[in-house]
Amino acid sequence: MANTGASMIRDLTTGSVSRKLITFAIPMVMANLLQTVYNIVDMIVVGQFVGSAGLSAVSIGAAILHLLTFLAMGLCSAGQIIISQYVGAGDTKSVSKTIGSLFSLVVICSLAFTAVSLVFANTFLGWMNTPPEAFAEARAYCLTCFVGLFFTYGYNLVSSILRGMGDSRHPLVFIAIAAVINLVLDLVFVAGLSLGAFGAALATVIGQAVSFIASIVFLYKRKEAFHFDFKAESFRIDRGIFRRLVRLGIPLCLQSVAINFSMMFVSAFINAYGVIASAVTGIGDKLGIITAVVAASLSASGGAMVGQCLGARKTERIPRIIGFSLVVNLAFAAAFATVTLLMPRAIFGLFNTDPEVLDVALIYVPCAILNFFGFALRAPFFALINGIGYARLNLAVGLLDGVVCRIGLAMLLGLALGMGIRGFWYGSVLAGYVPFLIGGAYFVSGKWKTQRLLIAE
């Protein structure tokens, strides 16, 4: 594989699997933790200075924003997988074509989704059964974040390109810039100027804008190392690359949409129980994201390694990638579950000190722990499926996890069996184990060894 001194492409197909995975994953864990800080800091500051209504508003707004963000991440993830396979095969010309095509597609999507979101903002909030006392704050939060979708998509685009090439360190730098700006401006806008949820959203958008601009400058200054010249014709969408991006990106988008739509569907029922239930669910989601950050980082790192190993025809390394990722994920989930179980009021109290919120939070703790282990178990097998670029299996997992199991179990437990809010919580969490069961069965079957590479199609 080409790896000259001028190139910044990193070979992930040689050396110790555990060392390569950890070295590659640690910056991703830190970057994703910092990215998680966006919403967590927003919720902490808003919860402390605005109250439960503001906390509910940010929770609901963030759920809607995540759905729109995951739409872009489907394309970006497809680009990362394709780039990693081309890197493994040593095809730098196709790497350049993929970067240009991906840039153009993501920009087009960002503009389209911004327009749609601004028009249907009230409709989205209505679908979420937003509590009346939180509606105005949630609307202000959503509209501001919708305007900044271009920067959100842009950051994910650059990060996917870098990670596909084996570089997880620089995305950490860019998100650190955004996180620091977001924290400072949260305190200024929310605590200082009392701008509420709007101030929290504005701080997030400004942080992401600065981060995206910094990442573009970085790529441009090192354009030769990335085999991309930034000339206008280089952004032309290549038909072959477009076909591969769409073939994998659309199932990844649909997978994310199915899962997140099902979460929003269930959240709409939970929100009907009032602002306290909405706030607790929002806090629980953020706690789950902390575990998901580690799991997703190892999944993305493992996916890039799987992609490069498949491109280089080194399939013997893949079981070691999956196994080591599984051990690390479970260890972290167990540690975080123990802390949450021992200090639930202290953990939930970081976000809101309302006695009603903390009382309901104690009921949610078992669901939170189940959620932690769900993330840990399914992530390694997503690394395998994504690294191969198996689009149909990705889509099947998303539909079963989201549409069939999450909505089905939530309705069964919450309504049919009369468990109420507990039923909706448990139904959503238990559905998260479906990807582990499907992915685990696929891994054990060994069929992935003969799966045709995406770049060969």
C-alpha cells in the first residue's frame, strides 16, 4: 500500500491488533466524548439555570437534531468505509474521487435538510408531544440548530475522510475546539445573558462552525498528502463512486432513521407523561451516550481496520479485532454501570436537582444499566458489518431493531401489558440487543470471509 513520507494515510493492516485498535480508538473516544459534551453541557447549564421545562426542551430538540444528523452520518460512514477499503487496496486515485464526490453529496444534503427542517419545525415538535410549557424553548433550540446543520454535516464529513485514512487524532483536535467554544458560550449565553435553550443552541452552532472551518483549512494545507487538490473539477460526482456511496449510504441512512425514528416514536409516548418523565428520559439518554461513545468509537475504529484488512486481503486479523473490541466495551460498560448503580442521585443530579426528577430517575436506573450493556455488545459486530460494507444486513438490522422490536416491545409492555412509562423504557432498551444477536450470528457463521468487497462491485 502506498505510504510515502508525504502521505498521511495510516496502515492499519499490520502489527499488533490490540495496539493498533487502542491507538486508533483512543483519540476517537476522546473526540466522541467531547462531542457528547455538547448536549450534556447544554442540558446541565439549561437544567440548572432554566429548569425542568428548559431541560425537556433541549432533550426533545436534541432528539430531533440527532435524527437529522444521522441522515448525514449514513453518507459519511459509507464514505469512510469506501475510503478505508481503497486505502487497503492502495488505490489513491479512487480515494481522491471518493473525497470529492462525498463533499458534493453532503453539501447538497445539508442544504436540502436545512430547508425541510425549517419549514416543518413545528410539525416535528408536535409529533414529539412536546409539553406546552417547553414548546417555545424547544422551537427556539431546533430552529437555531437547523440553521447550523451545514456545519454539523461538514464536521462529520471531514472526520469520516480522516478516519477512513486511519487518522483519528486530528478529528479530536477539531472537536476539542468546538467543545471549548461551546462550553464558554453556554455560560455566556445561558447563565450570563439568560437566553435559555436558544442560547445553548447558538453556542453549539458557533462551536461547530469554527471547528468545521478549522478542519477545512487543515485539509487544504495538506491536500497533497490526502491526494486531493481542491480544484473545482475534483468535486465532480463520479458515477462509480456515487453508485457505491448511495448503495451503502442509503441503507445506513435508513438504518439510522429507523432506529432514531423508533426512539422518537417511543419518546412521544413518554413525553405525554409530562415534563418530569421527559426530563428523566433525556438524562437517561445522555448517560447511555457516554457508554455509546466508547462503543461507537471502537466500532468505527474496528470498522476502518476491518475495511483496510479486507482491502489488503488479511481476513485472519478480523476475529482479533472483534474480540478485543468486545472485551474493552464490556469492561467499560460494567464500570459505568457500577458507578450509576451506587450513586444514582449524584449522577442524575448533575443535570437537575429537582426532587421529582431524582425520584423518577431511581426507577430508570435498571433501564440505564441494560442500555449500557446493549451498546457494548452490539458495537463490535457493527464494526464487522460496516467494515465489509454489507448494506442489506445493515438495513435489516435497522428495521428489526427500530421499527419491529423497539416500537413493538414498547407498545406491548407499555400499553398492552399496562406497564406505563416503565414499559416504554424497557421496550426501547431491550430492542437494542437485536443488533448483537444478528451480528453475532453473522460473525459465527463465517460468511463474512467470502463477502464481496464494496469497491469490487
